[in-house]
Amino acid sequence: MFLRFLSAIALLLLLVPTARAASPDRGPLILAAASMQEAMTAAADAWRRRGHARPVLSFAGSSALARQIRAGAPADLFLCADEDWMRDVEQAGFVVRGTRVDVVGNRLVLVTPKRKPVRLRIGRAMPIARALGIGRLAMADPDSVPAGKYGKAALTSLGVWPSVAGKIARGDNVRAALALVERGEVPLGIVYATDARVAGGVAIVGAFPASSHPPIRYPIARLTSSRHKDAEAFRRFLLSPSGKAIFARYGFTAP
């Protein structure tokens, strides 16, 4: 936990001078969930092609980003993978009233390394602990990171969390968990469907029932620290049919 705190402070120190020294040709600073990397990069590129300064994108776990906002990170927009963390910064007074809205949704899947796949049928009382053997289950931190929280909820709903609780390989964000599976360091991992879609080294074992976990929704909001003239316009672009088409291209669903 101490190392994570130091990492958050280090990123905050990097963000502060970057934002204050922003030049006129630099776009708004967007703090976005790690699972949004490809889609948000494409959206930023599309925005630049429309003649605007390209947004500056900073990706991390939603929990880490929320803590940075509360610590005073001078960002313009927050795109979160979890409604609880957005509510946290909103209730603390960091969100401009009336700008919070759900952008997209996602699905939760179980993945395995392509070169050494594990077969398992997702369902109640599934033998996931047996499938893991002496290996571990990669997840974003189930105590704080949205993908991990959804994963724990799904495994609890299916009645198998107690059998794997001591076998979790925790990642700071969902992409860290995905990387463990891609490298073959673990036999199974829980990630978003959009993450599995862009990963070349994993195969999808199956999707968790939507009823096994809370709905996965990504809210966006403009922050009270925002000073960039394009911040609100870019937020509206992401919510427009053009923005939604970009997210759909990367596998995100309607919220």
C-alpha cells in the first residue's frame, strides 16, 4: 500500500507541472481508466483530425485516478470504470454539477494463455480452484479496482470466491492482470471483454453472467479543476454518435 501511495504522489507531481505549463496547442488532460487505452487513443486522434489540439491522456486504475483527483491533480475530465469511484470524487466536490453521465458499458470475461489454455465452463460452483492447480488467478485488486471488484462479486455470486480468495494475483489495474495471463505467469485471469479483445496472447474461456455482478458502466465528468477551453466540447464529442461509434468499434457496449 505504501508503494502504491508513493506511485500516486509521483504521478501527481508529474501532472501538476504538465498542466500548469500547458501550451495553447495542448489539449485537455483526461484521466481515464486503464481499460480505455485503445478507445480513448482513437477518440483523441479523431478529435485532432477535426482541427482541435489533441487531448493529453493519462491511464491508470480508476481507484488510483480518483485518489489523484482528491489530492489535487489539475485534470479536466475523469473517465472512470466504476460508479462508486466517480461518486466518491463527486461527493468530495471535484465534479462540475450536471456533467456526470454514463458513456459505455462492458462485459467481464475469464481468460487463459493461448499457448497453454485452461478449459472451464463458467457457472455456479465451477471447479475454478481445481483448474488453477498450484497457479493463481490474475485480477485487478478486488478491494479497490473496479474490474477486481466486479470479478469478486461474480465469483461470490457463483459460490466460488472462498475457494480462490487465497490464490489471487492482484494487479494495480486490469491491464496489469491481463499482462500476467499474456505472459503465461498465471493459468487464468478475470478482465473486461474489451481487454481480451486487444490482447494477442490470451483466449477467452467464457463470459460471466451479467446477473452475477453489478452493471459495468463507465461514467465521465468534467472536473472543477478544469481550465481548458476544449474540455466540455471533448466531453460532448465522446457522448456524440461519432464518439459512441469509436467505443463500439473497440467492443464497448451501451451503458
